[in-house]
Amino acid sequence: LGQRIDVLGAAVFLAALAAGGALARLVAGTAVDAGLGPEHERIFGAGPGAALVLAAGGALVGLGTALADGCSTGHGLTGSARLQPGSLLSTASFLASAVLVSLLAGGWAS
């Protein structure tokens, strides 16, 4: 798979990712702000609690990726196309979890 990215490479990647998002907002003519939007605040609130929710979500995604031996896109596109049983099961689990979380988060009440 190639060499592992060092810490500096990962930091540059994250900084470029944030800069790219800010540049896209500026080109589109919308203000660059640190808020996550009214819908996120409606569901999770604002402030440190909302940041904690995001951090926990990121940690769960990372854990799931490690446990499933790959990401949802890899399993869904590559593994499922090759009819790999593990990928088919993983993709079904990812989709079912996404539906359940969206319902629990209040998506049905909109």
C-alpha cells in the first residue's frame, strides 16, 4: 500500500483540507464561520457538548473502520462488487446503522 504518512504529512493534509473548505466557501460567496449550522445545533446543541459529539462520532468511525478492515466506501464499491461475504455484510450493517441513527437523531420529525 505504500509508505505510511508521517505526522507532518498528516498535519499538512488536514490543514490543506480545512483551507480547501474555506476557499470553497469564499468562492461561493458565503461567509466562512466556525458554526456547524442550525440543524446540527437543533439536534446536538452548541458549544463544547456539540464538539464532544463530533469527536465521539469520529472515534466511532475510526474504530468501525479498524474493526471492519476497511471503510464503508471500500466495502460498498469494491468488496460488494466482488461479492465478498464480509463486504456484503459490512455494507448492510453500515446502511442499517445510518438509517437507525438518522431516525434516533430526529430525522423523521422534519
